[in-house]
Amino acid sequence: MDNSVYIRKATARDCEIIVALGKKTFTETYLETGSNPVVQEYIEKKLSDENISEELCNPRAWFYIGFVNHEPVAFTRLRHDRVAKGLEDKRAIEVEHIYVLREYQGFKVGKEMMSKCIEVAMNEQFETIWLQVWQQNHKAIRFYIKAGFVVYETTLLHYDGDLHQDDFLMRMDLYY
């Protein structure tokens, strides 16, 4: 087996793949809070067929799917339809999701997915890439720092008034 990563832009026909990857990777990432009913509700709403299908139709956002040996193992979503605190004066794009199945972590899949995000951002002439990450997700924070992101702000994630999470805002400025 080759184990090389192939990445392609998702289409509306990929909704089922993204939903399955999203639910599995989100649950793996937040395993310790997975029994929390609010977290389960978040998974069911945000990673539903209806929601992902709607997100796939947003012209200001793009999904990319990563494959290893023809199997979908990762996805990312880039969006430029909202502005991060402190980046109001920048042409910025957000890496909203970058999820890799646990069994493929450590095999450079995440690195390849992030390279795709940077490539797309540069091709589209964005000045800055930003993201929001849970402060307790130390593995992801290390990954983002290694990729070139820096923490520049903190924020609070709110979901339906019941879920509050302390997050970091991270950014990478692109130079041409």
C-alpha cells in the first residue's frame, strides 16, 4: 500500500462522507466530553446531513477531503464569510475544521491537509489564515504552532447557551 495522501475539493455529492468523518473525528477529539448531552446535540446539529449539505452550498466556503488508499480519512473546511476579532482590517480566511481520523494521525495527513489550506489561501490572495481552537486541545495547538500559527487572542465559544468553551484564536500571516 502506498499510504500517500490525495486531497480533492468536496462537492455536494460528498455530504455523506463529510458527515461520517465529522461525527467520528469530533467524537474521538472530544471523547472525554462525549457523554455530555450538549456535546451530543452539537454533533447531531452541526454535523447533520442537512447542515453539511447547506454548508457545501455556501460559495464563501470550501471543503476538502483527504484520502489514503482511496479511503476518506480527513477533511477541512475553509470559509471567508466571517471576521475574527482583531483581523477586521485583513483579508482573512478561516480554517474552521481540520479533522483527521485518529488512526491516521501521525502519518502526515494533517500536515498535507494544512498545506492544502495554505495553498488555497495563497491562490485566493488572502493575507491571513486564522482558526479557533479549544484551549484544552493541546495536541491540536502543538500541530498549529508547528504549522506556523501563533496564538493572538482568546475567545469564548457559545453553543445554545449551555456549552461554553475557552478557545484560542490563532493566525498565520501570509507573505507573497
